[in-house]
Amino acid sequence: MWRTRAAAACVICRSLANSSYGIKKKSLLQNLHLVSRSIHHPYYPSSKFQRPPLRISIQQFSSLNRLPLHKTKLLNAKHGYQSHRNFWLARLASRLLKVRYLILGSAVGGGYTAKKTYDQWKDMMPDLDEYKWIIPDFIWELDELVDFEKLLKALPDGDDLAKLLPDFDKIGESLASLKGFLSPGYNLVSEVIGASDLLLLLGSPGETAFRATDQGYDNDKQFKKVSDKEKIDQLQEELLRTQLKYQRMLERLEKENKELRKLVLQKDDKGIHQRKLKKSLIDMYSEVLDILSDYDASYNTQDHLPRVVVVGDQSAGKTSVLEMIAQARIFPRGSGEMMTRSPVKVTLSEGPHHVAFFKDSSREFDLTKEEDLAALRNEIEIRMRNSVKEGCTVSTETISLSVKGPGLQRMVLVDLPGVISTVTSGMAPDTKETIFSISRAYMQNPNAIILCIQDGSVDAERSIVTDLVSQMDPQGKRTIFVLTKVDLAEKNVASPSRIQQIIEGKLFPMKALGYFAVVTGKGNSSESIESIKEYEEEFFQNSKLLKTSMLKAHQVTTKNLSLAVSDCFWKMVRESVEQQADAFKATRFNLETEWKNNYPRLRELDRNELFEKAKNEILDEVISLTQVTPKHWEEILEKTLWERVSAHVIENIYLPAAQTANSGTFNTTVDIKLKQWTDKQLPNKAVEVAWETLQEEFSRFMTEKKGKEHDDIFDKLKQAVKEETIKRHRWNERAEDSLRVIQHNALEDRSISDKQQWDAAIHFMEETLQSRLKDTESVIEDMVGPNWKKRWLYWVGRTKEQNIRNETKNELEKLIKCNEDHPAYLANDEVTTVRKNLEARRVAVDPSVIKDTWHQIYRRYFLKSALNHCSLCRRGFYYYQRHFVDSELECNDIVLFWRIQRMLAITANTLRQQLTNTEVRRLEKNVKEVLEDFAEDNEKKVMLLTGKRVQLAEDLKKVREIQEKLEAFIEALHQEK
């Protein structure tokens, strides 16, 4: 009873299996696993599947049909006849043997005829293996994911299942309605099978432009034999309608497949299958190309890895084609102006969500949202403008963009700036040549796929890019030609056959692997991708170009173009990637050998590692500034500050005060001039000296060589860090105010406490005056020329001017000898007297020369007198304590120099405290900021860390990284294959 009910449950499946005769595809039952068929269909044979008998009308011919029927030669016993004894037994045996042979021959002939008829029907049916891609991949991998043997062991026996089965008698009543429910699906399969021959006549929409069928060629011959033109046109229209009908059906199935794949990918993201997802194949390949774009190929290793290079004339529709392939409006647009100003590498890959992102950014742009699309277009435009250098129009810097989404074809495309014929106003003069050089650089790669975009709405003679492509790929072995704006071309071109000539490759002097015609919109930048697809489908459905067979069905739509480009891209990748990996392996060996021979004792540090090492050294040197002793700081500051202010003290304070008549006037003059100096100049000058001292010490630590550990490769970087730090550092603005108060109080004090300070002031004054006297003697010698000793020893003489100066000097010295208390300035009558005396000796001299010479003569006389006065004041400390009362000795100038000396010491101490407590730390902070800025600026690092050693280490690191990633990619490629 159980077997009877089970047999009733398989009525529908048996009817479907029996109806799929002559098809090279397994039935639904056959696709099930062996165990599954045995469970659900007990009467289904589990052994080798036996095809049902062919339901064809074949007439069975046999020799038995033509045998004559002989009557039996027996005598009627009733009338007295007797049988003839003519060895009837032998005859009967002979006849029976003949019948056996006749039956055997008939069986063999009928079997041969049946087999031949079956083979004819089998050849007429299409090979549906081409449509395996409609079914998701995880269905084909079901056997690998599920262990059916374990599942079979876990299932209950047949007797247990029989108890759980429902009553099939009741279900039998509803079989008729169930059969009516399944009839639409059965009709759909029948229609697809019946239309397969029509699809072969036109070419399947999933086929690429590189395949054609022999059957289509035979059908074309059959069409040519028909003489009635109207029947041909009617049949072609019917075929087009049928093709479009089933193309929409296939697209619907593809859409459902896409949704299923999206669900599977989303589950993988959530970890439902609990497996670690590897990086996609196309992402691994894109990383290799990104590294290669930064690689400096100075060792004759060129980048020959495949990518799809998109070239075309400006405004030919390159960007629109890329957007249709990426299924999103991702590029900025403009009306007639150049928008693509630098190469854009677009990596397309499949993913659950339609997103885009840059390789150097973590932000993802949702391509299903209009605000994210606008932000992405704006970001691309900003990156293009930033990559263009000042004075240029286009850039060679590549912008890397990745786009993921369900149903996208995996490939890497590079969108290049459009080729122009004329440089317009606002462009750099070399724009045209730069675009040509960029295009040639990408197209000369022997493994690059060239996607040549040609505007179909303009005259073919105006094309520039076709000549360029034909030069780079004369044989057309890696070029795909795309004719855009076919809708406008059909309206504007007077002769449609011209479009046919372009697609057949007969018009342009270039060859290509395939030719495609696409429509990428109506020219409205606000159109969506879906609306463009609908418009493209509607156009080609009604196009005369397709109806009149000027265009083939597999040569139209961007979908077919995308499939063809992807197939060609991966074919080129599989053919060339291992060869490129071997080339980089050889390059790595050469670089490692060169490093071992030239730098055997040095580590292989690339530019970033060298920068980190230099950074640590610089920070250590800055920290060394804090270890400088206070005594060293104060000595340097005091000495440097006096060198800066000594001239002002002598010329503007001491000399004018020394010309006064008494000590009271001297002190008053000194106090006034010191107060003015302190209020205006001294604090500012002191801060300048402190800042310069800090710079000198910082430079000394930065440039000081440290024995064998010193690496001169860092000198340029250290110099740049030092200059940038000094440029950024600013001294504390409040330092001058506090310093002014301290200096004013120090100069107000006149009390010398002990003899040691008195002697120190005298020593300080003598050193200062001797230094000034020496400078004055040098000036006088230059004025009057060498003395008699030098003239005799070195055979030198005086010039005419020096002779005049020497005569003037001798005359002025006589004047001072006559009056030792002469004031500092020469009166007019005294100038006249000196001039007349010189004229009497026939020496003509100008009064200005007399005054100038007098200034130096009197200065020398005064400094000598002041030095003599210092010697007298050595024993004057006792009189100073008594305020020089009842004493002819006055040493107010010693007190002045003591005040100056004390002010210098206090100022140096104050500046040292500001340096060690505040400025050195602020300088260290500025150094760290400069180093951080340099670390982020790759161009700066390349400029500062240069040399053969750096370049060799950098290339060696890049080649190793490229080789490792290429090997990982090849391994993944083999696994996928």
C-alpha cells in the first residue's frame, strides 16, 4: 500500500521528466542528490538514469512485412488427400532459420535509424550549459558544503517514514488542481526551449563580442535563400521581439540571482557560516597596482601588469561609459570643459552594498544615496585640482577609487584625461603634449587593455584618439572599440551604413578585438543609471540598425560591453601575471646583490625607517640643550651682549660724558644717557642676543659630528628641521618688560662693596679701551698708509691721498702737543690754520679731510689718556670710599664701567633662567611639531632624505612587497580557477 501511494506522489515529476526529451540538461530530479532522490521518490531509479523513449514518429520497416504468405500444402483427408512427403521438416527448419536472420537484420536496421534520428534531434537542441551562471554559485557548491553521507546515516528508515506520510488518497483528488498550478512553469520552460534556436540566430545577450556560432552562420545562409523580402523582414521583427522578451526574462532571473548573492554576502559579513572571509581577488590585484604606482622604476623594471585603460577624445563619453559599468554617477561633470584632470584608477568588485571609497580614506560613500554621490563627485574634483601643480592643467598623479556592489564585473579601469586637438585660453601651453604623454605611458604597457571611446555623433575624420591607439596597438590584439551616442548618430548620420562600417572596423585605420555600440543617456547629467538603461534598451529595440542587421545583438548595450571587457581583462591577467612575478623576483635578486656589495655593514632601512632614526637623534640633541650648565650659558650671553652694546656705551655714553668739566656733570650725563638706553634699546638687544645664542647652541648640537656613529645622510634633514624650528619659534613677549626693570635697577646702583670688584672694573675698562685703541690705530694706518719700516721691509709705498692724510696727521699732532686739554671738536679757525700751514708746504687739503683726520687723532689721544688714568685709579678705592673728598683723583669712569659690568652679569643671569625654564622647552615642542609635519609630507621626506643608498633601500622594499603580494594573488587565482 505504501509503494502504491508513493507511486501516486510522483505523477507530476514523472510527467515533467518524460516531457524533457532531447535536452542536454538534467531534469530537476537529476539535480537532486542520490540520497535525496531515494527519499522523496522511492520509485525513481537510483542507478544510472535511463532516458525516456523518444516520442518521435518513426515507421518501423522490416523484411517481415514483405514476406509472401504461402498456403499450406496439405491434402484434405476428407476428400482422400494425403500429405506430400517432400521432407517438410527440413523445409520448415530452413524457413525458420531465414525468419531469425530477417528479424535480427530488421532489429539492427531499426536501431540504427532510431539512433540517427535521436542524434539529429539532439544536435538541434541548444546547449543550456551556457546558462549555468544564472544559478547562484552556492547551489553548485552544495555538495562540498553538505556531507550527504552523514545526513543519510542520520535519517530514519523507510518503514519509519511510511508511518509519517500523509494519506495520498486524499491528495490524489487535488492532483488535477496542482497540475494546473504547475502548468505556467512548465509552459515557461517549453517556451525557453522553443526559443533557443531563435536566440542562436541573433546571438545570446550574455555572449561576448569575440564568439560566434556555426549554427548562426548556417541560419544566415537559410535566410539568404528566401526570395520573399517581406517574409524576411517579418521574421526578423518576430525574432527581435522574441529575443527581447527572453532577454527580459533572463534579466529578471539575473536580478533574482543578484539578490540571492547579496543575501549570501550579507550573511558572510555577519559570520553566519563562521568562516574567515579572505580579501577578494580584485582587491588584492588593485593593491599591487597601487604599490606599483608609487614605485620608482629606476632599475629597468617596468609595470606590465594588465589594467583597462580608457582613452578617448574630450567629451566623447568616456566618463559616462565608466559610470554605466560602475552603475553609479560617480564622476564630476561639466558642459564642454575638461573635467578629468588626472588619471583615476577605478577598482570594480562585487559586494553586498553599493559603496565607494578611496584607498587613503576610511570614509565610505553610499552610492544609493544622492547626497553621498554629490559628496563623492565633489571629493574627486577636489583631489584632481589639488594634484595639479601650479602652472599646469593636468596631473600625472593617480587617484585610486574602489567601487563595490552586487552584480559588478570585477576589473581595474584607469580613466585618462580626454585627448584634445587645440590648447584653449586658461590652459597651460604644454597641456596637449602632457595628455599625449600620459596616454602613451599607460597604453605602451603590452598587457594593458585599451578601451577606445569614439563619439558617434561627430564626423569620424575629427577623431584624434584612433590614430594614437593604432600607433600603440597596430594589430588590435588588446583594443576594444566603443562607439558612443549611437542614438544621436542614427538621427544625424545621412548614411546608416557608415555606422556599420565603423562597427565592422572598416572605416578607421585601426584594428580591435571587438566593436560595441552603446547609448549612455540623453545628455542630462541628472539622469539615473536605471533610466539610462531603460532608454538604451528601448532605443536598440526600435533601432533600424539592429532590425536591418547592421548591428549584431551581442555588439550593443553597455552590459554586453562590461562582460566582454571583464572577460578580456581576466584572460590577460591569467596570461601575464606569473611572468611579471618572475620579473620582479629577478629584480629583487639584483637589488639585494647590489646592496650586499655596496653597503655590507649597514641595515636595509627605507626612507620611513631612516626618518624615524633621524627623528630620535634630533630629539636627543634637543634634550641635550637642557644639560648645558648655567655657567656656560651666562658666559656666552654676557660676552655676546657686551660685543653688541660696547660701541654704543663708548661712543654715546662714555666719550660724551668724559668731555665734561667736573664729576658732577659727568655723573649727570651718564645717568641720563643710561636711562634712555635702558628704556628703548637695551632690553630688546638683550633678548635678541639670547635668541641668537640659543640658535647657535641648537645649531652646534645639530651639526656636531659624533665620531663613527655620525651618518651624513641625515645632515640635510637636520638642517631643514633647524631652519623650520627657528622660523616658527617666538620669544616670550613679556620677557622684555621684566628685563627692563631688572636692568634699570642694576644700573642705578653705584656702590662698589670691595677692592676685588674695583679691580675687576678697572680690568674690564682697560680691556675695552685697549680694544678700541687697537681699532683706532688700524683706521689711522689705513688713512695715512704704511710707516717707514713697512715701506722698507715690504717695498710698499703711499698713495697721493695717503700722503695728504699723513701731512694732515702730522700737523694735527702738533696742535694736540701744544694744547693737551684740547676739546674733542676742532674750531673753524683751527681748521683754517691747519689748512694754510699745509698749503705753505704745497699740500692742498679739503677742510672735511682735516676734520675726519682730527676725529681719529683725538680719539687715539683720548684712549691713551684714559688708559693712563686707569693705572692711576688702581689705588683709588680708598678715595672712592670717601667719595673723593679732599682728593685730586677722581675715578667716576671706573664706577661707570662697574655699573655696566654688573648690569651685564645680572642680564645674563636673567636670560639664562628664561632659556632653561621656558624657551628650551618651547623649542623642543616646536621641533616635535616640525618633525610630525615632515613625517606626513612624503615629498618633503623624499627631498630631504636622498642619495643612492636611500633609493636602493626604498626600491628593495617596494620590490619585495610587490613580489609577496603578486605571489599571494597568483595563489588565490589558482584556487579560484
